[in-house]
Amino acid sequence: MTEQPSRASSSSPWPAIGLLLTLGAIWGGGTSIAKFLNLSGVPPLGVVFWQTLGAGCLLLLARWRSSRRVPLRLNRPLLVYFAINGVIGLAIPSSNMVFVTGQIPAGVMAVVLTLSPVLTYLGAMCLRLENMSLRRSGGIALGFAGALLLVLPSGSLPDRSLLPFALLAFLTPTCYAIANVYAELRRPQGVDSLGLAAGATLAAAAGVFVAALATGQFYPIWESPGWVEVVMVGNMVLTSIAYLSMFSLLRIAGSVYLSQVAYIVTVTGIGWAALAFAERPSVWLWVAVVVIFAGVALVNTSRSGRRSEAAMPSADAA
């Protein structure tokens, strides 16, 4: 179930605008943080383990301190829900993003993430959760056209040898979309979003921990602490702030309003990449941004808001 907008907050638009900008700036900066940590030698699974563990613990604390401290009744269906959302909606796409951003521009990754709402609607339409619409089908077509503009034209990438990594980048929004649809189909009744988010995040941390140990990618954050470790801790805190901002925004404005974060993520993602790595987006990247934005706008037009429609799975996996 999607949180409904709060009537108490409808008198002023500024709280919602502030939350939307905060969320977009944090999520947009995530690609640059991932690139920095990858280039600093932190393995992808090591990055995601600490990010999800720290965020999950802070989310549990936030839930415990909230006014709705209804105990989570752990059972098999709920644990399965946590595991699937945690692995498909967080562990795999986040690890993939850290790996890929070590090879391709962080700005390109930020644009790729914008496809999540388009892919979510495509999956929902295939499963007959959404009726086919000519306008939204056009949005899907524009989304895929924008994706092609990111990888096919000469000059769209700094080097054509990066094409396999650019194509691999699309795994992240695809996983987000799968998790979005699954979260709609199998959401347990009687459990608040904050509890579901904490459970999924901690399930992701558990799965990544096992995978990191098995592959030798566990990163002991306590050894030789320096700026890299400071960034990792900051990443945990920012992830938690993003989750809490998202839930607050869902409560006061609804999921359709939240879906606009896709545009902010892209713009801020390109901006952070330019500041941090002096990336200069190609003309094709900007054309792709315009085309994908148009596709996302068409997909989100007149949506009911009963399904999570944010750019990231966090809104949906929660």
C-alpha cells in the first residue's frame, strides 16, 4: 500500500519541495560516491555491505523511535519478501552500479537510472497490473530511444571499449523495476513501509556479507581508517537520510509526486560527476536526457499513484 498524502501538510508546498530536492541530490550523488569508492580500491560488495548494514540499522532505530512501534511478526512470507526485495532491489543493482561506475562516467550512470519508472511500467503492463495506454506506450518507446542514444552514436561514450560496461549499467534500473513490481504484488499486509524498508535493507546486507566473504570482497572498514572510510560512513548516513526523506515525502505528497525525483537525480548526478571528476557530458548524453525525460513524463501522466513510482527501488521495495 502506498502512503497517502497528509492533509495537514497540503497547505504549504515547501516541505515537499525541500524533501524532493534533498532526496534527488542524495540519490544523484550516489553514482559519484560509488565511482570514488571503486576507484579507491573498495570492492563493490564491500561498499554495498556497509551501506546497507548502516542504513538498515538506522532505519530500525528510526522505526523504534517513531509513534508506530508495532512489532514486526517475522514469518516465512515476510522473510521471503525481505530477501527478494533486498537482493533484487538493493544488493544486485547497487553492487552493479559500484562496479560499472568504475568504468563509465558517473553522469551516464545517473541518466541510466532514470529509466527505472519506464521499465517498471513496462513490467506492470506485461503482468496486466496496468492497462495499456497509447500515451504511456509512447513513453516506453521514448525511454528505449533515449537508452540507445546513450550507447549507439559515435561520441556518446568517451571510448567505444566502454560499451559492454555501459550496457551492463542497464542491469541496475532493470533490477529496480523488477523489485518495484514484486513489491506491489507481494506486499505483506499490516506492516508499515519503514519496517519493510529496514527488513529489506538488512536482508540485503546479510546476503552481500555472505557473497563478500565467499569472493574475498569483504572490506574491513576499521583497518587503516582514512578519507575512504569517512566517505563510506557518510554514505551510510546519506542513505538513511534518503530513506527517511522518501517516507516523509510519500506521507505528505504521495507516490506520483515522488516520481518526479527521477529528473532531479539525473540533473544532480551529472552535476556531481562534473564537480567530482570533471566529467564533461557529450551532446548525445544531453539529447538522451531530454528524450528519456519525455518518456518518463508520458509514463507518469495520470497515474493513479497506487503503485510506487519513484526512480529508485527504495520507494517500492519499502
